[in-house]
Amino acid sequence: MQPRGQAPGHSPRPLVKLGFVCVQNAGRSQMSAAFARRERDRRGLNGDVQILTGGTDPAEEVHPEVVEAMAELDIDISDRQPRAVSTDELNDCDVVATMGCSTLELDADVDVRDWALEDPHGKDVETVREIREEIEGRVTELFEEFVEA
């Protein structure tokens, strides 16, 4: 892992930037970013870990079934807005997790991990919960790999 810089007033730990990307930025990548924010907070790494999320063709809103599933864990993403992500933003990341979107092509020179997750859009709540649990575990693993304890 190469240091990206130092956050002012923080430990000499290298800054790590994690990216979570899919086509619409309305489901899996939003859940991933929310779990990453929670994990960053739990570890007390607010100044040391940056989180990027975006899509190549953003939707109008985060999928309601995703908002509902995350609310079950007391994680509110109802105010999140899908957004486009640029190649420059991706190139600034240490690693980018894609969600298994077959139409997603990243033109970035970065470590890309394709998580190959089922799209939760329009799925029943049980299926969305399963996807949510898979994402939570993968985010924790990403922190173990890229973020120094």
C-alpha cells in the first residue's frame, strides 16, 4: 500500500482511499460505502480512511429496498444521492470494489476487486438482507487487508 498523504493532526498512518462502484450507485455500492463509513468510525480512523462511491450511469435515487434493509441495522442512507464517478477519482483510490456489474468497465489504473454480487433492485427483503450481509463481510475483509490496525 502506498501512502497518499497524511491527514493533518492525525497519526503517521498512511491515508487509505477505498472506492465502491457500480452502474447505478443506488444499491450495492451505497451499502458498501455505508458499511465502510461505519467500520472507519468503529476503528477511529476518520482522518485516515477516505471512502468514495459512485456509478457509471447513476440512478435518480438509492433503491428503497436497500434503504429499508440498511435501516434494519440502524444505518440511514435515505439521504444519499447516486452520483457519477470519474476515472481521476478512481485512480486516486488504493483499491476499488466493483459490484459484479457486467456492463461496468473501469478505465482506471487501480487495484480493482470485482465482488460479483447480485443486484438488490426489485428483490424481496430476504434477498436484499443476504446481499447486505455479504457486503458487510467483504467490507470488513477490505479493511483488514488495506487499513493498518
